[in-house]
Amino acid sequence: MKKSEDIPKVSIVHCSSYNQKKVDKAIKTALKFADLEIPFSKTVLIKPNIIGSFPKKQKIATTNPSIIEAICKILKKNKCKIIIGESSFTNTVDAFKDSGIEKIAKKYNAEILIFEQDKLKRIKNENGKILKEFYVSRKFLEADLIINVPKLKTHLLMKYTGAIKNLYGVIPGGIKQKLHAKAPTEKKFSSLLVDIYEKIQPEINIMDGVVGMEGKGPSAGDEKKSEYILASSNAVALDIVCSKLIGYNPKKILYLKEVLKRKIFHGEFVLVGQEKIPNLKFKKPTIYDKLTVGLKELLNIRKSIVVDKEKCVKCGLCSRKCPQGAITLCPYPIIDKKKCIRCFCCMEICPHHALSLK
């Protein structure tokens, strides 16, 4: 029998808007309910979800700056050194600025850490199914405490993206594209995510669920006012609760299934702040609606990624970031169907959402 102190708590706190006073109160309450304490005079690294620069979707695609500010206030009070680190799919410098988080970093004298610009250290994982080793930022590894701050969203490939998926952002720069090519399917990419989580497990995880994204997440979906902030010491427990919150059976989220299979997490948690998990009924990515696993595999073979020429500005970002080199500009993107692995990276990173599945 497990001791009660070994069972993580997952707090669910209502927060109706990004009004700073409301967010400050909700973050403090969520941490308190989950028995999470911020240490004094330590180096703390905050890992938000800054997937890229999306002018029309920034509010719902990335961690809101008010969430980061609320955390920085607590850290500053405790005289901690603050680092905010990320590696975006697009230009990370621009992404920090466009997200509004650069402004918060300057306000609280926090260091902005772009992972691909830091010295890298190798992490070995002999038990990894996809990654036997991978590289991460030296400063990330040397931080005394990691605060993982994902955004509540659906995801075209993974169905749901949360605390565990947010850790994919610790992989620096263009290496992410190479790993997508190495693990193109939902099942393989799930194993890859668990390989990373097996070696990197943040001590504090805070979900920005005040406003989420439904449908074609993680960047091209629609706004969903969900009005919750959640927190836990355990990223898996948080993701189980959040996947239920948006209307998914956690057993259908393959990376959660893989974590439990590897016995990295025992599956038990205590819910606090709410008696039961609300069901917000997020709109799911359309490629998964009412499909069996077999049909989804068939879909990946037959469906093609198409370009909306009215939205496309011919920036070439999709071509540069495609892990398979399957996209060329002429002058609009042309997708080589034989090379395309349906990883949806191009759809995910397009700032104008000009790519879709047909």
C-alpha cells in the first residue's frame, strides 16, 4: 500500500479570466491545494508552451503571460533566480516577443534562455524505445527546480497536448524535426515523449486552462473558454485529469497509456479543489472523429495536406521545417505525397494556418 504522501494531488481552481489579480489568486490557490512549495534562493526554470508566433491565435496557442507573471511574483518574493526557457518550432526569439513573455521576463529580471543557443548536455536512456540518448540545455539540467507550464489544447497527431508533450520543447532547435522523422506515427511519437519524460520529470506542473484551444490544435484550432488552472507535482496525473477535463478517455491518449505501461507512474492521484473532474467537451481534431484505429491508419495513407493559396504568404517556413524535406515552393508549397509522413508539423507551425488535411 502506498503512503498518502506518495500519492500526488491534482488541484483544479476556477479562474474566469486572465485578469492579473484573478490569475495571481488562482495560481497561489492551485499550488497550496496541491501541496506545492516554492523554495527560497534557488535557481528556478520556467518552461512555458511557446510553440511559435501566431498573430491570430497567440492567446490560445501559447501560455498566457499573466500565468508566467503570477509565477514570477512568487519566485521574486522568495528571492529566486528566474530563468524562462523554450525552443520554439519557429524563431524562438520572435516567439518570446510575440507571446508577451519577453516583456514579463524583463519586468522581473528573468533570464530568457533559448535552448538551442545554450551549451548542450547528453542524456542517456538505455531503456528508451525511440531515444537511447538526447541532448538538452545545460542550464535546464542545472536548475534547482523546473516549473512546467503547458497550455490546455487538443492536438492533431496526439489528440491532447499537455504537461508531458510540453517537455518536447526542451529538445533544441532543428533536432525536433529530425525526431519527428524518426517517430512519425502517433504510437512511435508517444514512445519518444515518454523516453524524454522518463529522464526529465518537472517538480511542479501548472496548466494554463483559463482559455484553451479545441479542434485543430496545437496552433490552428478555435478558442475554448475553459476557466481553470490546474497544478500537480506529477505531470502524468495532471495530464490524466486534463484529458478527462476536455472530454477524452486517458486510455486513448497513447503517451499516457505508455507511461502507465512502463510503470513510471502508478496511476493514483488525489483530486483537490473540485469534487469531480468537469467535462468541458472540447471539439476534437476532425481527423479523429468517430474513427477506429484501423481507419485512422488508412486515413493517413489516403489523405493529403493541401494549401489554401488565399492564406499562404509563401514564407517558406513549412518547407524549412518539414522533417522529411517533402515540401518545395513553386511559388506556393507543393507536398510530395511519397515523402510526406503525416506528422502535421507543417500545419502546426504555419503562422497563417494555410495548410490543412483534405
